[in-house]
Amino acid sequence: MRFAQLISAAIIAVSFTTSTPAFSADKQKLEVWTMSLAPKFNDYFKGVLDKYNAQNPSVEVVWTDYPWDVIQAKFTAAVAAGKPPALVNLNVPWTYDYKQDGLIQPLDGLIDKDQYVTGALKDVQFDGKTWAFPFYNGANVIAYNTEIFKKAGLDPNKPPQSLDMQIAYAKQIKAKTGIAGFAPALGPTKVEGLFLQEGLDVVKDGKAVFNSPAHVALVEKLAAAYKAGAFLKDNLFAQDNFQVSMAAYNSGRMAMLVSVPSSMTRVRDDAPAIYKVTEVAGAPVGKTGIASGGWMFNYGVAKNVDKSLLPEIGKLGNYLTNAENQLAFAKLAGTLPTARKAAQNAHFQTLPANAGAVEKAIAQAAKNLDSTRTVFLSGVKDSELLSNKLGTAIEQAVTGRKPAKAVLDEAANFWNMKLASK
């Protein structure tokens, strides 16, 4: 959400300071805001910050958690009032938007870049500068039913390495077994990520370019697979088809599931028979070489924070995201760390002798962290309206109701009309 859209909420939200405790006048007060981490991580943050406060008697750090749908308005209000927190928890698209709106500042003089994996650092680098401290991440893996693979004549030791291979596998699975191969994410905003993952621009030089021959060819390939029954059709074009995909995999109605490692616990607990025949590999990378499923969270610093606090803010940001603290958080949350030493820990790298899909998924995802990125469409206003238009076009093309070239041309014209009016 942009600054102009949030400013009306700022007046109301300024009341965030009313419950702030009193602090000693000789201490620097630093506020850390996180997003939807309370109450589950209350003990974690208390322990981490109590330790920091004890080791740094000249400061007093306090933690406040806001729901994900509130924190943006609160942060914008705090910036407008000239009283921003020291650190605010953001995702990568929000970081980009706040950077564009001039509400956060680059941190190159404060951040210890050497402690992070390559993909995480690149996620928060725009225009040659680093805009946040990487915190925690997600990354997809592909779980697949080895019994269905065998029945389809596929080698269970050779998981698909690309989208093209995954589609080919899905078509063979459907033809040989009658079972759907997988459920690609084709809902609004999701297909934009799919294009980008495959190295295809969505917008270039301020214009929509998703009606190029390469885009059309990809959509036609999806349409052919859909017609062949290779895809699970339940909620295929919904914004989120995860729950139905999870249920289909657990019931043996779908052969492959692309999801985050924590989803394997659902297979283990809800479908033990399926779990026993489930193998896991890294999710197929796109033609860009980017591992899919990255959705990184980080800590940003407001543009108008008290400059005298910046050295301490840098120290605090590096501390909260160091290897020790990230490893502890990742173990509690089932997430992936962005600190390199944490990712290299035996928790992620060493499989126990009786490792199942849960343990294998964590290890596979950790292997891809250097190439894991948050793929999103940047620099486009009113993106929801535009994404819905493109989503409708994709559904019409993939289901065969209209030719891919025609509907992509129509959607691109709509986008360009809207983009030109901004």
C-alpha cells in the first residue's frame, strides 16, 4: 500500500504510543516492531531482547507485534508523526514500496553483509543499495508420490528439474494412471510470478509485455496440459489453491505437491500412508535459475529515524538477524534462516538415519538458499486491478475458451491504458 493511501489512517493510528512504558532518561529507547509473531514467539523475543539489554546497558529495546494487516498503517503513522520505531518488520514487496516512497533509508553503512546468504541480500538490494536486514525466509520443495511415479513409468530417483519437465511428467502420469500431476499456481498475481520465474518480463519500460510470442507459447503449453488433464482442476485459478492441493496430495489424487517444507508435517500427520511413499527434492528452478517459493521478511529503518540512534540501530539489526538468533527462530518457526552460518548448521545439513519427508524437505530447501529469491511484480500501481485482469485472461486461455494470443493482447492493452494514466 502506498504512502498516499495510508496517510488517512495515520491520524487514527498515531495512538500507538499510548501504551509505551516509561524509560530512564539516561537510556536510549529503541522500538522493534514485528508482524504477526505474537503470542507464539513471546518467549523467543523476550529472551533475545533481555540478553541484548543486559549486554548494552545504555539502551532499552522494547518489542511490539502488530497483525500483518495493521503494521503498515501503524508504521506510516509513526513516520508521519516523526516517531518511527528503530526497526520495522517488512516483507520484500513492502520494502520496495517504502523505498520508492522515500520512507525508509539504505543501510549499507550499518549492515554486516557478510553474514547473509546471497539470495537474501539480493532480495533487499535496489538501485545498488541495501535497504533492510534480512530476517527469515521460505523456499519451496517438491514432494512426490513415488508409487504413482512407478505406475506412470517414471523413475522415482529423477524428480523434475524444470517447469517443462514437471509438465511432461504430469501429462505422462495422467495418461498412465488417470491421476492429476500437479496444480500450478495460476491465480491473480501468481501467474505474474510464474512468468518472472521463467525469465519473462511482465512490464518493461513502463509497458506490459506479457503478450510476446514467448509468453503466448508458455500459456499455450499450460493449456495443452490442462486439456490433457495433467493439472488438478480444483481451485486452479483461485488466488490461493494450497488447501485443495494439499488435500488432493494427501488423498492420493495428485502426484506432485510444490510447497514449503512445513507442509510435509501435514502429510505426515494427516496421511501417514502417503507420507511413507513421499520423496522430496528441491523445487524446479525457473529459467532464471531462481529457486521458487522465496518470501523473505526483513527489518527496515525509517528515513526520519533519529540519526544519533543509527549506530545502535545497526548493532541491533545485525544482532537480531545473526546466525545464533536466526537458528533459534528457524527451529521454533519451521522457517529458513538468511544468516549463512545458521543455514550451514547441522539442523539443515545433516539428515538423521530415519529421515522422512519433513527432514528431507528442510535440507533440500536450505541447499537452495543462495538462489532463493522473493519474486514479485514491482513498480506497478493499482496492481490488484491489473492482476485480476491478467488472471481472467490466463483462465480463459488455459481452459481453452479463448486463444492465448487474443486474451493476452487484450489484457496487455488494458494494462497499458492504466499504466499510461498514472
